[in-house]
Amino acid sequence: MNPAVNAFAPNITRQTGIAHQVSISPYPYLEARILNLEEGHVSLYEDINLLREMIHGLSSSVQILEKGGWPVHVGPSQLDLKKSHRDATELKMELEKLKLEVTQSLDGSADAQKANGMTTSKSTGSVPPHLRASNVKVAPKANSMATPKTAGSVTSNGTVKKSLPPHLRNKKVEVGNDNSTPEQVADSIANSPLATDGQVDPGSNSVSTPMPTASTPSKTADQKLPTSAGDNQQEWKPYHLMTIAAFQGRIPSGDATVTFHPDFLDNILGGAPWSPGLRFVQGKGPCLLKNRTYYQLDPENDPYLPKTAGEHGAKLTAFFNESPQDAFPHLVDSDFYEDVPMFVLVGKRYVYYGNYSQTRWSDKLDHDTMATKVLQSVKEFWAEELTSSTREKWVTEELKKHFFPKPQYEGRLFAVADNDTTVDTEEDNKLTEKMVKDIHKYAQSLRVWERDANMKTAMIKKQFILDSFNASDMDEPPALRLWWEYLECVGWKKDFYDLLVILQKRDAKSYLP
């Protein structure tokens, strides 16, 4: 305390005249985490109150049970012990009878084998997997106790016909340089030790199998198999494209086709990218395009586009933007995906391929198609596009919704009234209060999700997208699959093509090849 001060004046200004200011915290993320903890504390407190309500309800149920509020009826036993014992005795006698009949049958078979001079080989514990669980009958040699070396079957003349092991079957029958037969070769190989089977026991039981017939090599055996998805690129196409009838309209030959410079299309048609490969011309003024949309595609990134003008094809996409008519209500009468001109890049210039429509909803590729039919270069292209710093805002939103989906509301709803009265009962009011708490808790979880999902989406890298292409459908985060957009040729507009040719000729020097 300062004795020189005459009176207490909390509102007096400081001599320096400098106003107090609250400094900006250098740790905004830490403050956000603290705010998170505070919100979590509130949610935890609400959960504790909910548990208390549940405990109170359980306690009430126990009190009702103790007072006999829930009657329990126990009826007399329906089991007849004497009858069960009698049935078990009869079943035992039947089993003993069957056992005796089977034993006599086996003894008779053994006596018949001894009378014919046949012996049965004994099994040991070192039997390879492909020779187990079988019995072999062999012809006797000088020693009546001799056993065969390999698996075989007895022929009509009493000799053993060797059977090939599984890894040698369906092979072409050839004679070795030492005039050895395939049966002898199979005999030596079958008795050689295998890395996975261990030592072959000469006394083991094996399956009696007849000699397989020699099969001729297939004609496709010597054909060269594709080493990558690109080797079969020209032959394979999505199934839906093979079900569409070919376009029958007249198209000029390729030699007479005029190509268009990229700058010419930008200057004359204009427009901005709306979705991958599709450009949209905004505004209310006149436009050369009927639906204000046109395709501008590169076959290097879309290998299943039409190969020539008039053919059907398909393009790949990762996500779909909303329809232009949703963003521009005054264009509600237009169909932006029907009768759309397509320009495909050939070399460094674009070729008019015709007008195309999407007559079928898109289909998502499965893991097999992604792995075998989509080239690695295409996956690299999409990984770069989706992680580009200049990607569209709607692409960022689609990435966030796909990899980090919004939490679902699992709380209570309004109580359903038993009658048409407008007066809420006490129980309805309690349920409504609980529902309000659940909605409040869900709103807090949405705020946390929005903040975390935005941060995680901003940190997505190229390798993350590539890994998601190869991930399982049940992985977490979920796998990413591309979609087919089927493009059916519905026309080749000669008047539209001639107009573009005339406009480009007017300033031919600016659009030289």
C-alpha cells in the first residue's frame, strides 16, 4: 500500500498513457485442444447424468421384482427318465449289432485276400500328403511280404501299373534318352525326397489310380501372356460399351479432318472446368453450344476413350461435381450431359469426335479392375490431381466426405404420442429433454469433426491416394475407386464442325500447328 495515495481510484489512468492490451496467444492449437477438453468434460458430465438415470431405473426394476411385481411360473418337468433309459439301451444294442456285422465282413475279406496270395501294405507315420489315406493291393513277389515302392493299381495280368504323382500328371508322354518309360521316370521321382513332404515311406498306403492319358499341349500354351495392363489395353473395354449399337451416321475420313488448336477452343467456346474433362460456359448470353458444355479430353489419362470419331468410349473420374442446373436455376431446362460435343487431344491439337451422351448411370470399378485394367500412369495422374494445391473446392469437400465421413446421429427422437391429444405427458417431456441433450452432444461432435477433417484433408499426399487405390474395400480409411462415365456417340454435327473450321481459318496464323 502506498501511503501517499489520497483515495482509492481503480479507474485512474496510468501515467504512461498506454492502454492495456491482451496479447495474442502464440499457441492457438493448444488453446483449441483445451477447448476440446472442456467440451469433452461437458459431454462426460452429461453421460454421468445419463448413467445415474439408468441406475435409478434399474433400481426401480429390482424393487418391483423383489416385491413380486413380475410373476414367474415354473411348470413340471416333461422328461420321462424311465423312457429315456429304455431308448438308450435299445440304441446301444443296435450299435453292437452293427459293429459285429462290420467286423465279420472285414474278416471275410481278409481271408479271401490270403487265399488269393494278396497282402495289404501297412501304413506308417511318414506318408507324403499326396499318397495318404488309401489302400493298395499289389501282386506278390518271391517274398509274400514284399510291398510296392510306389503307388499303383493291379492290372488283369497281375502286374502293378504305376500312377503318376499330382505334380507330373497331364504331361506329354515322352521316352527318355536311356529308353526309360514315363512310368519308370515317375517311379524314380515319386521316391525322391521332397522338400515339403519329408522322406517317402516305401510301405505307405496310396491311392489306386489308373494311368492317365497323355494330353496334347494347348494351342495357347506358347502364346505370350501380357506383362502389364497395357498389353491388353486395345482389346479390353468396359462391358456396357459392347452392348451399345455402333453409330451409323456419316463421318468424314481422318485425312480430311481439320484439327483445332487448344487456344482456339478456349477463345471461341470458352468455359471453365466443371468436372474432370467437362467444361461449362457460364452466363446468360448466347452460346455456340446448345447445352453450354463440351468435353476436352486427353487419351493419355483416359485410355478407354473412343479411338476414332463416332466410336463409343468411357472416361474415368474419381468424384462427381453437382449438376450445373443445381448451381444455375435459370438453366433448369437444359440437359448438360446429352448431345455434348467431344474434342480429343491427338498430338498437340484437338479433334472433333462427335456429340456424346451419358445414357447410363456411372459404375464404380472394383479392386480387380483397378489393379488389372487401370494403368499405373493413370493412377499417378489422379493422385496428383486430387492432391494439387490448385484443386477445386468441391474436390476438397468430396475428399473430406469420402475419407473422413461425418458422424451419424444416434441419439433419441421425439416420443410418439399414443393418441391424438396435444398435451404432452410427463414421460414425453422427459424424453424430449433427453433428445435435446443428445442433439446438443451431436452438434459438439460435428464441430470437432469439421475441424479435424479439414486438417486431415489438407494433409493428404500423393502416396496416400495411391495406397487407397490398392486398399481393401473394408479398410479404414476406406479405399478409393474410380468411376466409369460411359460416352455413347449420338451424332456428328457437320454444320457445327464447318463453323469451327471457318472461324479458325479467319485467324490461321495464330493457330498454326
